[in-house]
Amino acid sequence: MAAHLRRARHLPRGQHLERRVCHAESRMRTLVGASLAALLLALPPAEGQDTKPPVLKPFALDDDGKPIPRAEPIVPAAPPKPAPVAAATPKPAGVVAPPKPMTVPEVADPGTIRVTPSGTPRSAEQLQIDLANGYYAKKMFDLAAPEYEKFLTVFPNSAQRPEALFRLGESYRRNGTTNAARNAYETLLSQFQTGEFIGPAAYRLAEMCYAEKQFREALNLYRKAAVRLKDPAVANSAKFFTARSLEALGQKLDARTAYEDLASTVEANPFQDASRLSAALLLREGGRTADAVKQMQVLSVKAENPELKLEATVRLGLWSLETEPPQPAQAETAFKKALTMPGPARWKEIAQVGVLRIAFDGGKYQQVIDSYNQPGAQFSADVRPELTLLVADSMRQLGKTAEAMRFYDSVIRDYSSSVYAKEAQYQRLKMLYNGGDDQLVPAIDQYLAANPEAEKRDQIMLMKAELFFKKKDYANAAPIYSSVELSRQLSGTLKAEALFKLGWCQMEMKAFEQGTKAFTAFIEGYPTHKLIPAAMTQRAIGWQSQKNLGAALADYNDLIKKFPQAKEREMALHQKGLILGMQGDNAAMAETFKLLLTDYPKSAARGQAVYWLGWAAFEAKNYKDAVPYLDEARKSDKEQWGEKASIRLLLSHYYLEDKVAAAREVDFYAKEGKTTVPADILRWLGTELSKGGAFESAEKYLLLLTPRDEVTPADFLLLGRSQHSLEKYKEAGASIGAYLQAVKLPKQRAEGLLALTKSQIALKEFAAAQQSVDEITRLQPEGDLNAEARISAGDIQMARGKTEEAAKLYEAVHLVGIDHQEITPRSLAKAIQAYRAAGNEEKVKKLTNILQSRYPEYVQANKPS
């Protein structure tokens, strides 16, 4: 299909050339192993031990092409005597010397084997350990092991137990008895926390765990060995495999940090270049291509191995094209430098293609053609198809139609099985119609009328279907995809993509049953295809459209689990959360949306996710957790979530009894909301704010409540009292008047009249105030309200300037026998004030004495500051 045929042409810069790297990946990945030489993990020879030349073997390589330690280390002997140095022989230009072997660190036996001379008196303990050590020193490990076992059994408390356990492990390891060796190392580490054998034993045991892919155990042991080993080179080895273990466990950030630390260590570190390369690969894998480029810049300069230095230089060029923004100048410099360096030809060809690709992308089409036609230019079969196509594209860009057609024909003819041939066929058809898309279909039909061979016919049919697909003409595209999908000529890849597009067309035409069947056939027939995540997503959408939520949920779960790096995983998490919500599983829905926000913090579905997280928390009465989610949802999409989030934010603050936040939300909702603020919230705000002395705010929210049907008489009374406190006496009288019109019970009316009296006094409506007081005393001939009415009667006389009459009315509260802990002392205090104003000091002294003796708490509480 057209999209497939254009794959080579339209790959992002850098990745286009990276394909060349992947093509030779198996050869390139051996570079790290070759550059590190061999990892030797064994004991040095004891005194008098026979010596043999050490056998050096390279690291094994894991799936990522990075070195891993061997399960069975090689036993080194003493180094051989140096051979005579031959005279240096000049190497011809361009010949690359083999990688120079590195000095690889070795875990040495920290103890020294000293056998007591014969004739010296020895204890049974010493005799036994000398016997074992003697066998061990002579590498007679099959005889040493039982003697160490005997020593450990007979002398369990010996001070030499650590070295015996370590050498027992070494003896079993050398004999290939891995489980027994492991048991010895584990026993040593469990019984002893300190000593010179702890580091080596931890390293040995870590090696075994790593070889068995027990990376968690290996990680802990390598870390322990790294701080206990005395030899810095061996300690660096432990640090390197600490990083490898972290990487194997998926802790790539920690692994990268460990690699970077090791890359900065210079002394006694044969792993410096390998660590830098590993760190760079992890940086690029993590999307930090710019930082990976920096590591490649260092490695391309400082790498000791010539081939590794060449690889680093070429990768520097490739990755420079992948940064944001791309750095073609830096890439071109790296590629050109690589062309002058010694090393394998495959890397130089990649660099050469890179230079030409940069020239093409920069519009230097003639330069591409001239470089290709340069006398003496030779290219291997690996790169010639791509270069030929690049030249054809350059000629097409320059309007050299005939020459371009000749090169396209050359690619199609000479490299018919390559992706470049398919691209050439596509470009040739583009040139044939020499016009807009409307002319492409007749051009294709004419091509097909010539009865081309079956394979080409099916390819062009696929291209025709692609044209309809791009035009969203799914009705015409679907039957072509259906016929092509059954082709016996097309490759599996093209047939797979045709089947995928068939399913897509049917979904777009709302033929959901046929679409799910097509995607099921694709998933079952091509389980390793790169479009499997997309197919699973589309099939799940089809299930949802058919109301089969269980099947849809199963597809989304499989996608999330099996394809953690797929771009469709984000949508799968989103849709899974929605389905769980529809099924009423709020807890699982919340966990799914939290995972979505964690893994995709900038998701387009973030607004919806945070709303449903807030909704779930609200429904679970976790109002404090609900608030930030609902607030973010409203901010993310006011039109979609503003109303739903706002009403729940209001209620959340109300249930949390947060007056300030609730008031803020009421202000917002009163302006932006589509309905009215719940009456209970307005009533609660008015009450609480009034209690706290915030009368202006209380009035504001009560005024929102009083015009509504849900208003109660008490709301008018509270409003009136708040207005009175704000010295809005007329408004207060009106509000209290509304209250009095609504209530009939004597006590309720007395409470309203008492509040009304205060406003009437403030307005100097003394006659009306007196009438209110009289009505109160009639309704409440005794009790607290009666006492308050007497005080109000005094207030009226005080306001009229009749202090003596006011004093008597105040004093009457006490005289009639009312003994209230707040009302009575307040009336006495007012009486004292009135008598003092009237000049009756005798009464002042008398009442002061009564007030102080009977109500000392009131006096103390109201003492002037």
C-alpha cells in the first residue's frame, strides 16, 4: 500500500539511517564485548602453584547487546612470562588493529594460605585446615571440599571458619557443584557480617544469582560487594553489574544513574566506555535524546577502542537528527568525521548515506547526484538500493523526469524484493499521472488493464485502495481491501495491513459487527504485527458500540498489560476507566484514572479523568480528596465539566464546613452556574458567617435565599438581625416584618418583635418600639423574652433621654425575681449606667454591690480593658 511503500522515504531523519544500524545489529552488539575483553572471576594462584597462561573470553551479550557476566567464570593462573617483543610492523592505511584486551578485575582470595612447616607442633584444628588448604593450593578442589566440610563440622567455632566457608564455596564452584558452592557462600554471609571474605563471597553469590536471572538478589549482593571489596577495579566491576541488575529489573532511571557515576570514574575502571554507552542508550530510550547525544560526544572522543569510537561517532550523527529541533549541521560533521576514521566499512557506509540524506533533506539534490556519480565511488549491496532511490528522488525534485524514471526502473528491476523497490513503484506511478489525485485512479486503472503480473497487480490495487482511504471514501476502499487481503501474491505484511484497513473502513461505516470480525482475524492471524495495539483498540471500540462492555474491557486490559509502550495504551486506560464507571465499580475506575494521569500527565483525556476521580471521591464521601480533582476538571474544560464539577465542589466545601471555600464557590456558581445554589448551603453560610460577626457576607448569601421558595421564616429573622448589625435598620425592619408575617406562635412572634424593637429604636421610632414591647409582654408575660422586653423598654426611655425611667425599667428585671446568668446582670449594668446618668449615686452603689456580689463572672468578663 502507499503508506507502506513510502516507509523508507518518510521515516524521520535519523531513524531512516538507524534502520541501517538495526540491519547489522547482531554484528554491532559484539563491539562492547570485544572492547571489554574478558571477565575473570576466580582466585589467584597460591604460593608454589603451577602457572598457566590465562584464558581470556569475551563477555556474553544480553538481548540489548550489553555484556553480562558468565555463569561459570574462568580460573586464571599466574601471568605468563613476557614473550620477546617483535619489531613494529607498519600497518597499511585503513587497516584497523584488533581491540586491545583490557585488564579485567579479578576477585582475589583475601587470605593467604600458609601451611605450618612439618615438625612444628600443630593442633587438630590446625592440622585439618592445613590439610584442606594444601589441597586447595594445589587446585585439588575435589579433595579440598570434603576436608573443608570436615573442618567446619568438627570445629564449628573456629576463628578460621570464614576462610574455610569461602574456600569450600570456591572448591565446589571449581568442581562445577554450583548449588553446594552457593550454599557455602550464603552460609558465610548469613553467619558473618564483617571480615575480609564478605566482599568476595557477596560477589561470587551475586554472580550466580545474575546468571540465574535472579536480578533482585544479585542487585543486593553486588551492592554489598561494591562497598566491601578492597580492590577498586573489582569494586567497579560490582558497580557495573549493579547497574546491569537494575536495568534487568526495569529500574532504568537508577541503572542510568549508576552507569553515569561509573562512566565518570577513571581509575581502575575497565567499564568506563561500556558504562557511558549503556547510559547513552538508556537516555535515548527514555526520550532524552539530547542528553544521549552528549554522552556520544564524549565517547566519540575518549573511547579507547577504535571501532567503538567509530560507532559512537556515527551514532552521534544519527541521534543528532532525532533531537528537537534536529541538528543536521552537527550530524553532518559527525558523519564526515566518521568517514576519515579507521574501522569497519559498514559504519562508514552508514555515515556516507547519512551525509547524502542530510544533503537531500536540505534541498541539495544535485549534490546527492554528484556524490553518487563521483568517479571511484563504490557502494555495497546493503546501501545501493537506498542510494539509487535517493538519486531518483533527487532527479524528480529537479524535474529530470526521464532520468528519475530510469533510476526508479533500476530500483524496481534490480532490487525487486526490497522496500525501496516498492517505494520506486509508488513514485513511478506518481510521475505517470503527472497531475492531481483525481488523475491517479485512471492511471492505476490503465496500469492494471495491461495485465501486469499478479504480485504487481495486487500491489497497485492496494495503492488504489489507499487513495480511497486517504480521501475517506471508505465505501470504495473496503471491497478492494477485502479482495487484496485474500491475495496469494502479496507479502504477509501487506496482507496484514490490508486486513487492518478493511476493519477500519467497516468501523468508519458503522458496520461494527463486520469491523470487529475483521480486527479479530487480524489479531489472530498476525499476533506479532506492530499494529496489534491499534487493532485491539479498534476492536474494543466495536465491542463498546455493540454494548458488549465485557469484551471491550478484556481488550483494553490485554493492551494495557502486553503493550506498555504502545501509544494506544493511553486511550485504553481512558476507556477502561469509563467502562468501569458505567459498571458501577468506582474504586477500580478511580485506580485506572490515577494510572492514566501518572503515566500520561498531559493526556488529552485528563479533564475527564480528573472529573471522574473527583466524582468517585465525592460519592465515597472523601470530600477533601474530591476538591482538587473537581477544581482541575472545571479549569480544564469549563463548558463540559464546569456545571457538574461546580455543584460538587460547593457540596464538598459545605460537608467539610469550610466557610471561606464554600463562600467562594457560591460566588462563582451564582454567576456561572446553570441552576441555583442549594438553599441549605446559603442558609448554613448565613448562619455561620453571622455567628462569626461577618454580617455583610451573611447578608449577601441570605439575600440570595430569601427570594426563593425554599426560604423559611427563620431565614428572614437571621437576615434582619445581620442587617441590624450592619446598621441597615430600615432593611432590617423589612426583613423582620416578613418574618412576623409568616409566624403565628407567641414565642416566635415575640422573638421577631424583640429584633424589630431594636431597629425601631435605632430609627427613633419610639412609639412603634413601645408598641412592639407591649406586644411582647402580652405574648410572653414571664420568662427570658419578657425580661428582654423590659430591657428594650428601658432602651426606649434611654433613647428619649429619660434616664430615671429607663433605670427603673432596667432594675425591674431584677426586682421581679428574674435570675438569668446573662440577662439579669446585663439589666443591672444598664440600670447602673442609667442611674449614674440621672445622678442617683446611692442607687448606683446599691446596684453595683448587688451586681458584683451575685454575678462576679459577668463583672469579670465585662471589665473594661
